[in-house]
Amino acid sequence: MEEVYDNLKERIKLIASLVTKKTENKTTKIFYNEDSDSLSCAVILLKTLIKLDRTCSIHPLEKNEKEFIYTLKKDEPLIILGAGKNLINHIKNYGIEFALIIDNKNISQEEIPTNIEFVGTENKKISISGIGYLISKEINSENTEFAKIATIGMSKKNLVEQIQNLGIELENNSEIKIKESLKISPVTRPINRTLEFCVDPYIPEITGNIKGIIELLTKTKLTPTNGNYKAIIDLTREELTNLTEKINEKMPQLNQEDIFGKICLIKFFDSFEDSLEITNKIDSCFKVKKRGLAPRFCLEKNNVKKEVESNYATYKQALITGIKVIREGEKEIIKNLHVIRIAEIINKIHFRKVMKIISGSGIFKENQTLMILGPEKIFVKNLENSEYIYQIFERKANEVEAKIVREDYLEISLNKEREKEFVDSIKKSFEIELVKI
């Protein structure tokens, strides 16, 4: 193991011992942040405690939710995954006897009360689910069956490296396979369908464009057999190389290692699936407010599989539509400002992801700002997240008495009668003020 894992060994031993002791004859509640990493860890710990004949349950944790702490029994163990840093004082003040927090942020040891065990993964090459797997293995060395659940949570953070560092044995593992492939999910589906709905990365002229896909595959000498294309995972080395080169031509801003390398397949619902695709499906449950589906899907409950996959397909289509709406909107360019008027409403749930996809696609340059004029609201995104740029928009929005919501973009609501005044003042700012940059 790497040094970072070695440094965790003693902490993991202590935590495993405490969890085993403190959960005995008690009901343990596990709360997880709404993401695949925290949920995967929750499922691992749930299964681990059930094997110990413990009584336990898992629950989603809403953003900024704190009041639930005061509804818990003080003598019952509490585990919080992925969002516990901001709850430490509430747990301390309320007097919960034992709490374990595994978070993706670090805090100093001095800030941790004696009734809380805290593990932060920030600056460590390990995910929350990786920590959960280490604790489970420490509790019972035979808990290797939970490795595949850990890979779901680890898929977005150096997955293959984590698998190696966590000591997950692959040689005799019937549920995990590592392959070299294009990093375009899912690698187990026909390649034309994978490319059609590919949003991460979004491939200009290919994603959502059947004609462009057929031209690309023809250029790489990939043809269907009996009307069906191969899956990416079934391509020969030469076919993979040719396809990677052609996709790289569409996305020159990416290095080859960004789109080609090692991927992980896990046995899920009795067939091998792309672990990243499973991760994305779980995350989409939270995005479309179907939170109840996510844990059951992670636990491989057959009665939710079709619904999750249907929701995921709808979600991806919404992202592709959102990107298309922005790309095809009526544009006016003033220096690094793109004023884009769109006729359709982009769901706020999807907007942040659409902007993230666009930022990495090469459609717009990194130093550019998008001001998207929608039917109801104005969205502003600077692709470098420049505080200076956002301050200009906030100042001008205040001048027209607009309501501003600040996230990693701006959402501006204003009287339609004052929209032209606002837009004209922004244009003037980009023509004059931005000379200062």
C-alpha cells in the first residue's frame, strides 16, 4: 500500500473496533450524502453490520439538513458519510454518545470532540467508499465480497489506482475485471448507441448526431454485423486505436489518456457492467429527485432496475437537449462574452451539469463568458469561474433590481421590461471594463 494508506491503518483498526463494540445491542443509523460514493459506503457498512447481526438502517441526508440530529436517540450509534463536517457541533452539543463521520473534507484534530471519530479523505487518493471497504475488511477479513460495491463509489476518483492500493485481489475475483478501453461509458453497449448518448465527454458533431456517428465509424472501418455494431469492450486493439485517434481529432483539447486507459467492469444484476455507468445511474437518481431508487439499485433489487435505467436515459437526453439548445441559440459575441438567446427552458437541475460538460468540450474557450437569456431567467457562466466577471454581473443586476442566486454560476431573475437595459449594460461593461483584465 501507499504511504497514505499505511498512515490510515491504525485509524481504521481503531474505528473498526469501535464500530463493532458500539453497535452491539443498539440500532445504528447511517446517513449518506446524495452521491454514489457516500451511498456505496453506506451500503458496505450496512451489509457489514447485518453480517454481525446488528440492527441498522440507511437514510439520505439532504443538503444543509441539521435538525434531524435532534430527533435521534443519544445512546444510538450514528454514522454520517460525505457531509458530516458541518454537523460536528450539533452532534457535540446534542450529546450523541458515539458518531463516526467519513467526509471528503479534512479538519484539524483539535476540532473533533471525544464522542466523534472523524476520517477525512481530502488530499488522500481514496474515496469515502474506499474507507468504508477498509473498515469492513478490518471488521471481517472475509468481507471481500463488498469490493465491487466500493468500485461504484470509487469510479470517479483514480479507480484502478485505488483498487490496487486497497489490496483488492483481481486474479481470482469473479466480480471485478480491469480492461483497457476508451473511457466512454457504457463500454458494454453497441458503440453507435454509446456515442449517441455520450455526454461525459461530450463529443462535438458526434453526441446526439446519428449521421456524424455513422461517418465516424465508417472512417474507422467499423461496420455493423447483422445490423449491430460491436461494443467498445469488444473492439480489437487496432480498432480501439483508430477510434481513439478519430475522437481525439474532434476533441484536441484532451490528452489521449483522458479518453483511453484502464476501466473497470463489475458483475451487477448478473452481467458485467461498466462501473462508471453504474455510478452515473445512481447519481442521476439524486439529480432527478428519485432518491429512493438509488439505494435499492445499489443493492441490486430487480424491481427498480428498469425504472432507474429509464430515468437515466431521460436525464442524459435532457443534458444533450440542453447543450443543443445553447449551441443553436441566437448568438451575439462581444469580446469574450457570448449572449445566447434560447426559446426553451433549461431545467435548473440540469444546468450545472450542462455547463460542466460544455466547459470541457472545447465548444467555447476557457476564458469566455456565457450569458444565456431564457424565457424566464438569465443564466451566467464564466468558464474560468472568474470572481471579477461575476461581480460585474452582480453589480449590474442590482442596478435593475434583479434577484440573484449564486452557485458556481449566476441565476438572474428580473422584470422582462428591464432585460434590455441589463443586457446593454453588460455588453458595455465587456467593451470597456474588461480592458482592465
